[in-house]
Amino acid sequence: MGLIAFLIVGGIAGWLASIFMNKSQGILMNIVVGIVGAYIGGFLGGAIGLTATGFVGSIVMATIGAVILLWVLGKVRT
């Protein structure tokens, strides 16, 4: 995946995760959360036998990982 596509997927996934988790954050933080979420989602998806194919599949997997990341961070901070 190209760098621009990677940043776009990360931004969209982070933005969606922030909406699902009701967290307000800036675009740069959305991209970071989305990229880290993509790694988490890819790892967990691979562990249970799921693979993300295509643009939409990548966004879904990254969003799931980003939601998990935001949930864990919320638990750690409290």
C-alpha cells in the first residue's frame, strides 16, 4: 500500500474510531490512532484467520483495531 493510501486509511479509521468511542481528537491524532489501529487489527485479524482485502476491508480492520486501542487507552488512563 502506498504511503498516501496508508495515511488516508489511517485518518479515516482513526476518525471513525473517535466517533464510535466518543473521543474528540485532531486530524494528526486520528491518523496516528488509525495507523496503530491498523497494526492491531491486522495482528488480531490474522490471529483468528481474517484478512483485510481492498480499501474498504483495510478501513474496517483498521477501525476495529483503533477502537480497541482507544478502549485500552481509556482503561489505562482511569
